[in-house]
Amino acid sequence: MKKPLAITIVQMLIGVFGAAAQISSPTLYVPQVFDVRHYDAELRFANPATRQVVGRVETRVGWNTRVSDPEYKFHLRGLSIDSVFVGKTRVSWTTLGAVAEDTMHHRIVVPGAHDSGSVSTIAIHYSGTMTNEGGSSPWGGVQYDDSVLYALGVGFANASVGATQHWLPCYDHPSDKVTFTGRFTVPDSTWLVASNGIEGPRTPNADGSVTYLWSEARPVATYLLTFAAARFRVLSMPGRVPHVFYVLRRDSTLSARSYRLVPKMTEVYSELYGNYPFDKVGYYNSVKGSMEHQGMIALALSVARSGDTANVTGAHELAHQWFGDCVSPLDFRYAWLTESFATYSECSWLEALRGRTIYLSAVQGKARSYITQIAKSEGIFALEDFPRKAPSSNYPGTIYAKGAVVLAMARAICGDSAFYASLRRYIADHAYGTAVTEDFRRAIEPALGGRTDAFFREWVTGIGWPRLTVDQVSTSDAVEVTITQVQRQTNPAWPIFSTLPLNVLYTRPRDGAPGIDTVDAIVYPDGDGVVRFSCRQLLGVNTGGLVRSLVEITRTTSVSSDNALPSVTYTLAPQPASDDVVIQRSDASTAAKVQIVDLRGTLQTELTFGQGASQLPVDLTELPSGAYRVLVSWKGSQIALPLMVTRGE
């Protein structure tokens, strides 16, 4: 398998300094003297409803350096080890760590001297009731729901993150990718089994049971292994690779509709990210939720039953086949390299299906969700190496929503062609191996150019987001606009974001000719986080047709400086808004007319700012998401305040 160069060098040093005794934790990769090459598993489910298993896994282990009597380490939770053999020799094992610890595991000594590159075969026999992560809402691990027995590869709250160890003795860490053969025996031929890779011949047994053979020839991280056993019906759809969907008969019609566009999704992503990296696209319906197992995705039953052909959740999990499956994180500190990319890909799928406007709306929805909900509920932290304890989790919303918007901003800075070329380069360079943030940084650096270091420092390893004030000073023939970052006034640890691609929309007089032009542009702040420009009329900030960025506009102010009348300051907040905003003014001595118009000038709402009133609440519940202008007119003067209305996704 391919690994980052720095990691390969570390592994070479094992031969100098001796075998590392420490096992990798979910958030710390530690080089080992062994490299698992292949798991050949046999699992018998005599009664799937009980989650009982009798299993045997033969593990082929390669040695990275010359060693004598080395240890092989493996994970297994909730099941009993019955016996272990190295070759034909029975050996003992030891268990290290408590069940609650993230590195709880078992060790065996593999006797004898082993040359670098040599391979040992270890067979582990085990049995018991397959378990899951437990807790009040168990997710990762083995479930039996709705007459389906299935395994989800990670947990949201478990210490180990990886949950394949609840059904398979394995080195359950993403750094050690393997090939896999699974032989799953079920009570009779009415049961079907879905798993990773390609299905082989089915074997009827003398007792009436049936054994299903699945083989994954492409390296797979253990957390991406799965199986699902039920009285399934198989739906097939054409495509460049086989597309198969395992559903219960009662769900066939709605599932067929929900999955109808998956072959098109595969084509869209193949064009953006490179050829589909595996031998099939597979899905099975799961009560608990969705998970991107390699070549055999679990899709939430509620989604499959919805009949929604856009199937954004299905698109998210399919995108993981490139980001997470083909290229896996070295350890779970780098889970943003999977979830941010898959969540961004939801938007790119909607763009291909419904156009650019819907793409921008989807990105805007994720930005709003992060700022107004996620950051408030789970805390504010970086995309890489984030905290995992509540209110965060192994997979916090931050690495989904914030990460998707960060990638959308990177696309805007790079340009479409260079951005997607960078993603294809990243996938090609690390295909079927692992990666860390630095690997992605190197892949996109030619496109980001001189902004690369600051972009990663501000958006990936940094915290927070730009909080902006928008100030306009209007004269009879121009508007001077100043956009200022003010986040450090209340959050001193947050950076000034120098790599903020801010989409502004405004009008200006046509050069050398009568008339007005509308300008849709990306502007960048100066070293102090300030943007300044002149225009005829400001139509919107963080709007237009180019990008939606992770920003919060705290207030918008307009000052009329017409010499014929006293100066009046108008302020609009919050921005962006959903259900309502409040307009404030510095001079309440006269009545004023307030109109909200869309960017085509169509009147949406009209109100009166009564004489003596310094504040005017405005109800926006009838306005759809989009960009608007608030026009305030009094005594022959008028100011315009840009207004962005956003709603939940």
C-alpha cells in the first residue's frame, strides 16, 4: 500500500530502534513491525436475530524489518477468543487495557526469526454475541434491526472509533489497509449476504445453510469492512461498473426510486475526481443510518424509503468511495479529509443535477448551519485533530458543514479547473493508501499558490470565522463601501482571515458610455482584514454567482451624506437573516418609507418608518432565501442596504 513518505521513513527506523511496543490509538499513528496483508474470515450466523457468531479469521501478516519473536496485536471487543494458531502451532494471548480504553487489544508472540518482507499466518477462532458501541444510542458495531443483521464500521461515541473489532479480530486502525475475503454462512437460501468486493460462488451446505463468498481485492481500511444479512431482494442498475442495491421486498418500489440516479452520481464523481476506484457500487438499507463501507454502503432506511431521487445522503456516501475509502485517513485526527470532502460533494452533485444556483444555496445552507447551530452546540474548534468528548463526538458536525464550505472557498480561490485537477492529483497520488492534511496541502498548493499556507492556517487548523461589518457612505453619485472584520473584538484567539474570498455584487457607471453595469466579483481583505471599494450601489455581500463563504455579517450600516439634509445612519441586523431583521436609524425626526426589493427590483414588502421611531422590526418569513435590497426613502433622499435571507437546508 502507498503511505506518506515521512511515515515510510519512520517505519524504516523500526529496524534501528527495535519494535515499537505501543499500539496506535485512534488519534495517534504508531509504526508497527507488522503490516497486515489479508484477512480471510469465516463467520457462521446460525440465528441472525441473536447476533451470535462462530468465527475464524486467518490473518496474513508481513514483517517490516528483521525481527525475532515479534508480537502481533489485534482488537476484538465483546467476543471470546477460543484459540489462536501461528501456522499449526497453538499459542497463547494476552489482553492489555480496560474495555473503556481506546487502545484495549490482544497480543500474541509469533515465535522464531522473521526476515523483512516475510509473511506469517495467524488463525484466530472466536465466538459469542456480536456487540456494538453501546451507550444510550448505540450506532457503530453490529445491529439487528427490522430483520436485518448488519455491521456499521465506526461509532460516534466509542473510544476506539473503529467498530469492526465488534465482529472481526483485526488490527482495527485505518493506517493498516488490507485485502479481505469473507465467507458468511446463514441458515438457508432465503437469506442473502452483502459485503465488500465481488461476490463469488454460493455454497449450499449439508445442513441446509448457505455460505456466501465475498472478496475485496483493493486495500481497505478495517473500519470500512461490513456485512449485511437478511431476506433481501437485489436491485441492479446499469453503469460502467455494477450497481447493486440490497433492500427488503416491501421497500423495493420506493428504494428503486431513491437509488435511480446513483449511476449518474457515479459518472459525475468519476468526471470530477477520477475513475470510480472499486469493482462495484453497492448499497444496503440500514435502520440506524448511513455509512460509507467500501463498495457496500449502508444507507439510512428512512432515506431509501423517501423516494427522493436526488438522494443527497446517498451522494455523500458515494463520494466517500474516493475520499475516505480509496484514500483513507492515516488516523482519525484527519477525519476531515473524509467528511468535509463528502459533504462538499453533496453540493457538487446538486450542481450537476440542478445547476449553479442550487450549488451556491447548498453551500450557504451549510455555512449558516455551522455558524447558527453547530458551533453553538458542540463548540468552536479546528477541522484537524478536533476534540472528541461531548458536546463534540468522533464525527462532529464541524468537520461536515464547516469543512464543506472551506472546500467551496478553496474552489473559488483556485478556479474550477485547477481545483478539481488538485483533487484528482490527491486521489491518484495516494490511491488505496492513507493520507494526512499535509498530503492534501501539497496537492492543492499549485492551485492555491501563495495563499496556501495562510489558507490552511486560517481555515483548517485555525478556529472561528470572519465576523463582518458593512459600512456605506452615500453621496449623490457614489457609495464608499468598507467591510471590516471585527471577530477579534470578542474572540481574540480568532485570526484575521486574509484568504477570505468574499463575493460582492454592486453596480457602477459604465466606462466611457452611458448606463450602469452590474459587477459580480470576488474581493480579498487587506492585512488588517478590511475591504474597501467604490460603487454606484451595493447590492449584496456574500452573494452573487461565484462563491458562498463562511462569514457572519453582524450589521450593515448606511450613512447618507447629502449636503442638503442632515446626515442619517441606518443599520440593519442580523445579517444574514432568516425570520426577521431590525432596522435602526440615528435620526427619527421624520417618517420614512421602507421597501424590500429583489435584485431585479421587484417589490416584495413595503413598510413605514413612523416619525419618532428609531427601530423598525421587519418580518421576513414570507421571503425565500436570496439576496435583496432594503430601500429607505425620506425627504427626497434614499439609501440602500443589502439584505441576505437564508433558511435551513
